[in-house]
Amino acid sequence: MVAVDTVPWKLELAVRLGATDVVNAAEGNPVPRVVEMTSGGVDYAFEAIGLPATVRQAVRMTRKGGTMVMIGVVPAGTNVELPGADIVLREKTILGCMMGSNRFRTDMPRYVELYRSGQLRLDEMISARLPLERVNDAFEAMRRGTAARSVIVFE
């Protein structure tokens, strides 16, 4: 599992959570490095930022027959230009995914069990626990990329 980010502490977190390799995109275009380290590209690329540039990078680092999953939400009214020939000639699939495309009644009990057993390590992703009055601070930290996840605590 290859994690790509521009923030060193987020790459360190990715390793603690199971990434086998990391690429710091702040050091340049991550696509050639990911394609090289995976001998031709990844089977699955998950784009979680929602920027046109990172969507294109995710498509380009996906191997022939691979799938790119868009988790990040591209802002409304923003178009993403994709490499059409690369997608068709290399038989790539692009999937949209909202809320994990989960089947709530089936998946949530499973996620709870994985969390309780320690296999789904969500607590390590929490950067801050904030009261509801500071919800805007949580959104600002998310926007700036200074928090992995903030949790709003209702008291």
C-alpha cells in the first residue's frame, strides 16, 4: 500500500496505519515514482483530496486494468480533465464513492467489530477533539491540512 501526501507527519501516520511505502508529493510529481515502485502502477488508487490535479495523478498511476476510486469531492462546478486515451487503451475503471458506498446495515456492525478488536485503528487518526462551539476550527484545520481528523464532542 503506497501513501501519497505532501505533509511529512501524515506520511508517518500512514506508515503507522499500514502503508508499506510513501511518496512525498511535495518533492515533485508522484506518478513516476509510484509507477516505478509498483512495477507499472497500482491496482487501485484512492483519490481522497478532491482536486483536479490529484484526480489526474491517481488515474495516471493506475496500472492497466486498474481502478481509480474518487473519494474526495471535487468542488461543484469544477471539471476534471482526464487522459481519455490512457483510460480507454489501458482499460482503466473510474469509480465514484460517497460515504464509502457502504451498505449500512451490513457494513456498520462489521466496522464496529473491527474497531473493537483493534483491527480498525480509528483513534490514531484523531488529531483533535473539540466542542461544538469550535466546529469552525475543525473545518479550518481540515482545509489547511493540519489535522488528520477532528472529532466534535457533544457535551
